[in-house]
Amino acid sequence: MKKYIYLIVSVLLMAFTSVQAQTTEIINITEVQQVANTPALNSGDTAWILVSTALVLFMMLPGLALFYAGLVHKKNVLSILMNICVITGIGSLLWFGGLYSLAFSGDGSFVGDFHKLFLNGVTANSLHGSIPEPLFAVFQMTFAVITPGLFIGAFAERMKLKAVALFSALWLILVYAPVTHWVWGGGWLQQMGVIDLAGGIVVHATAGIAALLLAVLIGPRIKNKHSKKAPYNIPMVMIGASMLWVGWFGFNAGSQLHANGAAGMTLLVTHLAAAAACITWVVLEWAKNGKPTLISIVTGMIAGLATVTPASGNIGPMGAVIIGITASLVCFNMVDVVKKKWKIDDALDVFAVHGVGGILGTIMVAFLGTEMFGGHGVTDVISQLGVQVTALVAAVSWSALMTFLIVKICKSTVGFRVSEKVEEEGLDIVEVGEFI
């Protein structure tokens, strides 16, 4: 009997030891999984986004500033530079004050909440994925800053500085922050699976339609002896555009938020699209007017960059070249449509280049993001196309509606357009108090 009791006790002890070992193993595996799922700072990712943040701000100051300023008349150069600086300052402070929170906090479908008002809780130790959250916040701030900077080209040489400041501030609050939340901040379009890596919808489509509407509402520039004058400084235009090309690597590849192969491919396709677009545009210009102008080749470059922006995270090299060629073919003709057919004085072709480019790229990713074209992330073209079009209609409609409302507010408060006398004399001396 004792032998059997001893045997039973031995078996029970062995079973208990085995269960305890298995339980310990499960606990250890769970702990490893929890550690693996816990966000951890990655120094490589952090270094790349530090550089990308500087590159995107470089696009605004001095890239876009020089590009736009070189295209206007001499008497309005400083006013363009002033507009860029004012928008940079206002946009940065608004992002700190609450726009970052509205765009990237909370789980609302339409807009975020005020949980991170004045960057509350955004500390040196808080993370967004594998990078410090303060870095993510300032990276996204540079996108917010450059977006209203784009549409000042539409009303160049005729809008009051006060109106530029008020309009840009209200537009960032009412348009940029909500649409950013829809697409990037966990909102309804992101939940639908929309593809927009770096802002074809958030930046270019919304700013493009705002530019078109602003050009219509403010009216054309007055006809005078200065109307046919050449741009102030074409080399300045080329230098500014070149800065935009370089900065766009941070804009697109930085939006991957990692220093990895995906960022490398994004940088490559961004460059190829710009190269294909600038050559296509200058060939079209050469064939049409008999001269391959410098302004034409840099305009094509910008069209290619704007068009590849939403698709750059999902296409391969072949898709990038297709996008670049298509961007120039479409945007080149849209410049004439806007100016000659619609009779709209979009001074620096913001809608035709940025707006149409962003819309075109947002649609094309549904096709070029498939394996057939060397892309990835798109398996059902029709379904993805439906999502892309839905996002475009929603963002463009919202931007147009809010733009119209904000213009009404500006007209009833600070005014909107300068007088004919001021426009004739130039905004530099009257609005800025300085001249070249």
C-alpha cells in the first residue's frame, strides 16, 4: 500500500512541476510579447525625422518664398516674402495652441479633442511610435505651415496682408485640422482605408481648391503698363524650386516615420516622378512655343512632386515615371484651361499645378499601387478607387465651403483686396513699407 501511495504522490508532484513550468513559460512569453508591443525609441528613425522636419520647413523658408517671389513683379516681391513669414509664425503658434490636439488626439471620426491643448502631455519622454512625440508634433507642424503658404500664389499682388493673416489662421482651424484628422489622425477616411502618404488630399487638394476659389472671389489683377512685365527674377525661381525638390524628400520619405526600406523607396519614386515631369513639361512647352523656358521646366518639376505625394508610399519606380509624365500632360493643359477658358487669374497656377496634381495622384494610386505596376498595398482597384474619390470629394467640398465662409468673414472685418491705387503702386511700399 505504501508503495502505491508513494507512486501516486510522485506522479502528482511531477504533474504539478510540469504545469508550473508551463505556466512560467507562458508568463515569460507574455512578458516578451508585451515588451515587443511597447513603443520604444529608435535612434535611427528619430534622426531621420529630425532631418525631414528641417527639410519640410526648408521648403517653406526659403524654398516656396523664393519660388513665388521670383515669379511676381518687382514691386510685390517683399509682400510675398512677408506673407510666407507671417503664415509660418501664425501656423506654428496655432499648431501649439490647439491644432495639433484637434488633428491627432481623441478618437472622434470628424475631429480630435483638446486633450493635448498647448501640447499638454507632449514631453521629452512621450513617444509617437518609435520617435519622440515632440518631434512628431513639429514634423506635422511644418506640413500645417506650408499648406496655406501654397495658395498665396493664387491671389498674389492684390490681397491685403491683414486678410492673408486672418484667412490663413481661420483656414488652418476650419479646414486643415479637421481634414488632417480625417485622413491621418484616426478619422473616418483613415478608417475607410484611404491612401495619402504625405498630403495629396490633406495638403494639395484642399489648398488647390481654396486657391481657385480665392482667385475667383478676389478677381483678376488690374490691367496696366506693368501687367506684361516679366517675372522679377527667374534665377530666384529656379533656386526656390530646387529647394522644394530637395525638401520634398523629407516631405514624402519622412512621412514614413521610419528610416527603413520603405522610406528609401519613397525617396526614389519622389525623385523619379519629378524628373519625368520636368522633362515632359519642357518638351510640351518647347513644342508649343518654340522655346524650352526655365520657368516651364521647374513648373513641371513641381507638378510631378505634387502628384506623386499621395502615392509615394505605395508605388514602385515604374509607377513614379508614369505619374510624372501624366502629371505634366494633365497639369500643363489645365494651366491654359484655368487662364484662358475659365478666365480665372490664378496668378502662379496654384490650382492647375498643386490642386490638380494632388487630385490626380490620389486617384492614380488606386491603379499604380498594385503589383502589376510594381506597387503594393492595393489589391482591389475598384474598391480603393471608391475610397480615394470619396475622400477627394469630401475634402475638396469642405475646403471650398469653408474658404467661401472665411472670405466673407475677412471682407466684413479687415477687408480683402487692396485698392487699385495700392495695386498700381505695389504692395511692397504700401503694405510692407520697404522696397527693392
